[in-house]
Amino acid sequence: MSVQSILDSRRHGLVGCNIVAFGDYRSLLVLRSSHEPSIRRETLDDLCSRAASVFGRLDAIALAKGLDQPIQTGATVNRMNTMLFARNGAGESEFICLAGAWPFPTPETFELTVHTLRDVEACA
């Protein structure tokens, strides 16, 4: 399976999902994505900024709590959508984002986000 087919399959298989993106939050680049035609490039670019912000806050929390490992999942929620983020490993800047019109994140959607990242990494 290709990275693109994984992203497309995840987006089409998850009700309410309108973006699945694989990117690098340090370079602020979306490397691959699956999204509805109405999604603009600026929206994808914003995902990287949001990922950098989310993981920056999570790193600060991990440091303050003295955790040995970074926190690997996070989310942003507003009245329009929910964005779920996952990264893998210490110092890694690649991330996956699932965004959709969900009222709040659930453990199942976080788990799906992590599995999507693992599937994509297995293809690379």
C-alpha cells in the first residue's frame, strides 16, 4: 500500500473526516495529504503551524513533569472542527493529522491517528 492510498483510505473510512495529512512540523511542510477539494493550501500550511504549537506545548508539559518520553498525541478543538495530531519518537518532527467535524476527540480517534502514522512510516 502506498502512503497516498493509506491517507485516502483513512479519510474515506472515517465519518466526518475532511483532512488526513502527513507532514514535518519543523520544516512546516505537508508532505502528503488526502482532503476534500474545497480544502485550500493555506489550510494545509496551517496544520503544520498548529502541529508545531501543539507539540511545543506538549514538550513543555513533559519537561515540567519530568517525563522520560515526549507526549506523542495532542489535539486542537474549536467550534468548527477537531484536529488530532500524532508523532513518533523523541526528536521526530514528522506528524500525522486527522481533521474533521467531530465535537471532541475520543480514545478511538486518537488510536486511529497513531495507527495511521505507523502505517505511513511502514511505507517509507
